[in-house]
Amino acid sequence: MVLVGVRNGLKAWLAALQFLTRLPVPAKLAGAVGEEVDFRRSVACYPAAGLVIGLLLALAGWLLGLALPPWVAAVLVATIWIGLSGALHLDGLMDTADGLLSHRTRERMLEIMKDSRVGAMGVVAGVLSVLLRVALLASLLPARGALVAFALATIPVWSRAFLATAIAGWPYARAGSGGGLGGLFRGAGAKHALAAAILAGAITAAALAAFGIWPPGEAALALLVMAAVAYGVGWLVAFAVSRKLGGLTGDVYGALNECIELALLLAAVAYVYNA
């Protein structure tokens, strides 16, 4: 029974890595993933996939921050950050901006979001998102040390943890039209969202202990602030979008990830700037 649980957990984690990143998963292991149940279970493992991304970003930020000026390092770290997911979430943000800011009917918005071409609003949203990410990284990287490493390691954890809540908490807007990539996860429910939140909290607590940045009381407050920012911003965006579309789509999940990451980066920079 334990071995079956471990095997299922491994398959779910691999499915999360395959979907959320462009990291190469060994072919022998990848062959064990692909059933619908694996993708459904993978939702609970999103924070663990985010941790892999975060650790790579923390390493890149440390090395590049030592060797290069802040703005150059920031551009390269942002490039790595976007590249690790294959621009999956950035693409979702641009498609969502094109649809929502067209101010058309719900059906027409969904059609626009499904179009592979990017419109003016999508370009503006994508450019502003990248510029803000680079500017925030350029402000954060000079601080160096454990705080920067902690922020880069855990921000992708919380942004992806909320995706589980978004999948479970709001209806899928394309449910009647055959669905898209996001439709693979429609079977995920409250237990998956709760598991993702608990996993994100456990990862963050472990990171706080490992980096030893704050005393226990302040560390607990930092964990609560990260959770509040991630779930607060995520809920506000998901609620606003759902009112227009009657639910969420795979593109909206990507947009949520981008918004939460930028909000958490902004919070980290505000803390460093005012400390």
C-alpha cells in the first residue's frame, strides 16, 4: 500500500513537472505518466514543481548577481524564469488580456483567447509583465544573501499552489465546448487544493528554517504574509475574470500565475526597500 502511494505520488509530481516546466524528465520515467488520473493528482504537486523552478532561480540569481551588474543579471534571471516554463504562463496572460480587454460578449472573449495570434492588448500586457519582473529583480538581486535566495525559491511555490485552488474553486469556462489544456484537470477538487496549500506551507517553513533569515515568530509571519498575498491576489483576479467569463480557462490559470508571482516579487522588494 505504501509503495503504491509513493508510486502514485511520483507519477503525479512528474506529471506536474512535465506540464508546468520544460525541464527534461527521463524518458523511462516519463513513460509512466500520461493518464488522466495522473494529471488530476498532479494538481496537488504543483508547489513541488514550483520548488524545482525556484531552486534553479535562486542558484541563477546568486551566480549572476555575483558576476554581473544588477540590471544585466535581472534580465538573464527573468529570461531563465520565463524559459523554465516555456513561457506557458506568459502566453496565458497575453491571451487573457486580449480576450478580457476586447470588451466583447463572453463567447467572443473565449474565441479571442483561443486564437493563437496575439493582439495589441496581449502584447502590452506581456511587455509590461516582463518589464516589471526585470525591474523588481534588479531591485532585489543587489540585496543578495539568504533573503533573495529564499524569495526566488518560494515565490514559484505559492503561485502554483493557488492554481490548485483556482482549478478546484471555479468552474471551467470551456466545459461545454470540448475544453482545452485546462480541461485535463477538471476532476481536481477541494482535497487537491488543500493538499497543495499544505505542501506550499511545509516547503516554505522548511526554507525558512534552512535559510535562518528570521527568528521563529517573524518567520511564521513571513509565511502567513506570502500565503495572504498569493491567495488574496489570486482570489481577486480569479473572481473578477470569472464574473466576465462564467469560469476560468487554461489561459486564465497562466495569467493567475503571472499576477501572483509579480505580486510576491513586489512584496519582497518592498520589504527589502523599507527594512
